[in-house]
Amino acid sequence: MHILFIADPLTQFKIHKETTYAMMRAAQSRGHHIWACTSSQLYSNGMIGTTAQHIKLLESPTQAHWFDVVETSTKALKEFSAVIMRKDPPFDVNYVTDTWLLDAAVHQG
């Protein structure tokens, strides 16, 4: 599976306590491909998409270096097997807009 995580910027993760990192690690250990983007990278041009990074989590991570970028690609959300939104508050107009985009993506497949 190709799993997209919509989250805060990866450089801001505190991997020793970040649940999104734990979810990514669990998915990768099961053979899934991990992709990441921020909510600001979502867009709509008739198709809901994003510019995301395909990342590989390192076996021996440090806070400063815990992933490598395999590639950066622009894709429609329907190209991913699953999309997981893991964004910290606040609940604001940007969050509401993101949920509208995700709802539209569901209708696109």
C-alpha cells in the first residue's frame, strides 16, 4: 500500500513522542510505502491532489535525521491506498477547508 500522511512538517516531529511517527514506523514495518505532505500542499484543480514526499524511515534514527526522501511527486489523492490526516490544532478555517478537500477526494475515488 501507498499511505499518505498529511501532517505537520516532518522537520518539526519529536520522534521520541510523535504518534504519527509511530504510525509511519508500524506501516513501513509491514511493507507499506510512506508518503508525507502538509495540509498547505493539498490543492484542487478539478482533481484533489498534493505534492508529497515518498520517505523511508531509517533503522537507527536520530532526532536530527530519521528519514530519507526517496522522491517528491505530484499525485492525485486517489492514487494513494490510504490518506491519514494527522494535524495538530487549531481547528480553524484551514482545517475545515482540508476536510472539504478530503471529502471531495473520497468522491473522486
